[in-house]
Amino acid sequence: MYSKFGQFIDGKWQPAQNNDTYEVINPATEEIIGNASKASSVDVEKALKSAEKGLKIWRDTAPWQRSYIIR
């Protein structure tokens, strides 16, 4: 079972705004294998703003540099 909760937003793990979680179930055995962080609308907005910022940086990166980063 894992114990870290949160979302990976803006390059770092951050706890959910309301610290809410939900159970993660193994579909093969129906065993509870852990809990996951339940994002609120505020968490989603933070993630979208971070993605928008990342897109601006990424689109200004030269294609050869993008290729190098991905590989």
C-alpha cells in the first residue's frame, strides 16, 4: 500500500486543497491497494494554469531541443 497523496502540479507534489482521498481498488482481486488524492476544482485550476505555462515554454523550444528532451 502506498501512503503519499497529492497531485503532481507545476513540477512538485502538492496535497489536495481539502485533503480528500478515495480508495484505489485492484480490479483483478477487488483488494484495496491504497488511497489516492481527490482533486477539487481549485486543484484542477492550478493544474490547468501550470499546463498553460508549460505549453508557452514548450512551443518556444526549438524542435531539435524538444527531440533531445523527449529522448
